[in-house]
Amino acid sequence: MRITDLMIEPVMIMDLRSSTKEAVIDELIASLNASGRINDASAFKQAILAREAQSSTGIGEGIAMPHAKTSAVNQPTIVFGKSTRGVEYESLDEQPAYFFFMIAVPEGESNLHLQALKVLSRMLLDADFLNRLREVKTPGEVTALFNAAQSQSEASEAAEQAKRAESARQADSSTGGSASGMADVIVGNPNSDQFVVAVTACPTGIAHTFMAEDALKKKAKELGINIRVETNGSEGVGNQLTAAEIARANGVIIAADKNVEMARFDGKPVLQRKVSDGIRKPEELIRKAVTGDAPIYRHEGGAAGGSSSGDKVSVGGKIYKDLMNGISHMLPFVVGGGILIAISFLFEQYGGGGAENPIFKLLMNIGGESAFHFLIPILAGFIAMSIGDRPALMPGVVAGYMASTSGAGFLGGLAAGFLAGYIVIGLRKAFRGLPKSLDGLKPILIYPVLGLLAVGLVMYYIIDPVFGGLNTWITNVLENLGTGNAILLGLILGGMMSIDMGGPFNKAAYTFAIGIFTSTGDGAWMAAVMAGGMVPPLAIALATTFFKNKFTEEERKSGLTNYVLGASFITEGAIPFAAADPLRVLTSCIIGSAIAGGLTQWWAINVPAPHGGIFVAALANHAFLFLLTVVIGSVISGLILGLWKKTLAQRAEITARKAA
């Protein structure tokens, strides 16, 4: 693919008017939008800003490459923009940016665009090319310059491949064929025994990944040092390193801003740096790696690792990263199980046989009794794994299971995940002095056994009793309130349904209502808890729909499923959002749920069914009013959350300020 197939003339801006970073981003996006290359300018901007929040795409030397891969893009496009005055873009070299390449890639796009990006990154590392780019005046001149440069690059690459192929044939003749397939991926001096391997990766795997690859290759060739570079791009791993290459290497360079597979580098000198260092400091990295001037990497279990060891990450940022690891792995269980439960209610109410309907029982077994039982264990397990790598996964899952079966709920699951992760970290420190010959016992014996024992004891004697006692106390308080003040009790019951989304508060309110319903047949309190429990997911669905600039694309997609979950009285659909932003989500949902619960008593609504949401609304004595309470509560919560939550742009700005 020619780079000019993506960098089309109609979207180029030869004289950018903007003087600030965000204004430049807006101006480039406006050009994309006007040409029809994107379908949602707001969503695309949020994706761009989310990438900028991870690290600036101002790579230095006057170049900025903001990029995003999202469904908001119709066609892969590179918008070229040129500023004569320069723009302060928070570039890595703290210098103004003059050349802008905004890369827009559709979600699910094939890897053709990656080939063009590799060509682009190679050009931008050439100082002579940048000097010529400064002189262009029209889009036509830009196209001609890039076409000529790509033709020259392709000719040079063909000559280099022929040279490497010849070297490979000579190596095969002297080694009996053992060198075949290697010369086409190793760059440097075939007569040198100096050899390093590298892995490059950025969060989106689009631009910086390949720029770092080319910078390292180019510098290694200049230094006469052989190098093999693996890329962790958006389409997966490219040029994957072999065990033989790793064993042969003098050292390893990890230029990455996301996790890469690290176990294979155990015992090797490993430099772990930001991907931007691969672009800006290739000589330093290569020289240190080839001389072994790097810490020896010791792997203690887990596949993750590889982000910059030199970066300072705030405590809040680390907690958020660990939390999101648990939420992202839990989300499929919420969606899959929740939708099946919702469908099961249809068969229960309208398929004949009620609770004995075989399809209802089957779907409820799969979705509710199976998938939903994994929510808290998976949340806790993957939080723990993010903290303590693979050895923490099993203790975290078990601790999460203990939290779910004891009634500690998702709040207990959160505590369990962090507890398990940091206990494993503590065990690593405690057993650091063991003889090297016993290292192999750590991940397969010491960490699993002692980690599980320690986590289990803390859960059994501290966390579970605390939440269990809380549950009992809440139930007693509710029973003592009685029905003397129906509206007040409705407010309390409705609000409790949102406090912990299935934990002790939620279960206490629901159990109280069930107890009254089964003993007296009075469904007034069932109306309060059902309305209160339907509000959180519906409020989140409304907020993600009408306040799109406050949520990421993934959150908006997840928000859509909450319409179904909320309508079906499946409060757990709100858990991922509550776990990620507990203050705003829980506060707004509690207010709306309490109002909904209070209104059910104000209007004397009675729902003679223990579950079902809208599927049992027709059974209520005032069906329309019941649905109205849910709508009112959901709208109030959705508005509070949507107005309170910061936009992605504001969050990106705060993150950038903290990192500065």
C-alpha cells in the first residue's frame, strides 16, 4: 500500500491556524469529519484524548502523531497538518510541533494500514526528509514528496533483502542450513557476534510501536550491531522472537508502554523503558543492551510485565489499573449471564408453567446460577493478578469466592482482590533470600500454598465476619423500623439496593422484602426494592447514551446492555461502572433508587412477584405508576452522574498534569 492511499490530499491542512494542542486536534478532526472519513467526531476525539492521556504522541523533532483505532472511523486515513508557527504539544523533547499526522483506523481493520505506517515512521526518522517536508507548500507537493520517498525506500529495502538473502545462502552453506530464515529479520552486521533483541509496543499498537522498531534497526545498522525487533502491534505480535535468538542475545530491550510476555527473558540482562525511548534514545539502549549494562531479569510467575520500569506511576493510577484489569475480565460474565437471565424471565412469565418452565430453568441455571456466580471471584482474581502476576490469580479467585458466598458482595470482592495481590507481593519479598536452586519452588509451591492460606485466614477471620455482622445489623434495623413510616422505609429499601449492588446492604433489603412477601403476601416492599434495584443499570445506560463525552467507547457499548439488565431487575449490570468510579456512580444511584423506592410507597404500589422487572410490571396494582417510579429514579440518577462525571478531555488533562 502507498502511504498516499491513506494520506489523501482533500484532508490535508497546509497552514494550521490552531495554537494549542487541543485546538490542533479539533482542527484535524474537523477535516476528517468534513470529508466523511469518520462517523462520530466526538467519539473519535475521546479516543484520541484517551491515547494522549497515556503518553504524549508528540514524539519530538517537531513531529506529533495523534492516533486512535475506533468504530468512529469509516476509512483508514492519515491527516497531514503543517504549522508555520509551531504548537506547544507537550512533546517529549519539550519543543514545539510543526508537522502533524493524525492517524484514524477503523475498529477491526485489516493490517494493510500497518504496512503504510511502517513506511511513514521510517520516513519521519530521516532528517533529510523532514527538511524537504518543511519546504512543501501544496498538498500536491506533499503527495509527490511521499511517493518519491516511498519508492526510494522500497528500492532500498529490495536491495537490502537481496543482500540479506545472499548472506543467508552463505550462512546456510557453512552451517548446513541452520541459519535459514534468520537473515531476513536480523538487521546489522552479519560478521559481528554482537546481538541484541528488542520488543516494542505502545498502548494502541499503531504508530509508536513501529517508529521505535525502525529507530532501533536504523541505529543498530549504523553501529554494526545485529538486532532482532519484535513488535506488539494492533494486529498482534510481529517478527516474534525465538527461544534461540533470546538465548544468543547479549541483552534485551523492552521499549513498551503496555504489558508484554516477559517469562521468556528470565536470566537475561533486560532494559525496560518507555516506547518513546526506543524512538529518541536508540543508541543508548543498544549500547547498554549489547554490553549487558542492564538488570538481570528474574521471572517469578505471570505473563505480564514490560512497561517502563523507569516511569513513576501515581498510587491512584496503579489502583485504577489493577481495578480495571478485574472489571474488564468480569464484564463478559455480567453481560452474558445477565442477558440470559433477562430472556429467561420472558419464558417464566409468558411461556407457560411459571417457574417450572424448562427453558426458564435452563437459562436461569446457565446465566444466574452459573455465570453470575463467577462475577466476584473473577473480579477479585484479576485484580490480584494485576498486582502480583500469575501467582496471585488463584488466591484472588478463592478470596473472591469466599466474599461472594459469605455475603460480602462486590465491595468484599474488591478488598479480596487487593488483599490477595499484596499478600503475594509480600511473600516475594519475604522469600527473596532463598537459594537460587529453590527459585523454581516459588511459583508452583510457596506462593500458591502460603498465599492461599494467608488470604483465606484474613477473609475468614476479618473480612467475612465484618460484612456478615453488618448484614445482620442492617436486617435488624429494618425489622425494627416496621411499617410505621412507609415512605421512609421505601426510601431506605430503595437506596440500599444501590449501595453495594448485590452485597450485604442490597441482600439485606431484598431479604427483608422477601420475608414480608412470603409471610403476608404484601408486595409493597417488593415494589420498593425492585424499583430501587432497576435504577442503577438504567441510570448508567442513560448517562452513557446522553453524556457520550464523559465515557469511553467501551463504556458506551457496555452501557447499552444495561438497558436490558436494568429493565430485567439485574442490578449487577452496574457493578463495573460502580467499581471504576464508586463515588459518583454509587452516590447518584443511591439517590435515584431511594426516590424510586419512596415513590412506590407514596403511590401505594404493590408488586406480588419477587423478581422480573418490567416482565412482572403488569402484575402490579398500579403498573403504570410502578414503571413511572423507575423512570423518574433512573432519570434523576442518570442526570446526576452525567453532570457530575468529568469529560474524557478533562480527565486526560488531569492525567497529563499529574504526569508532568
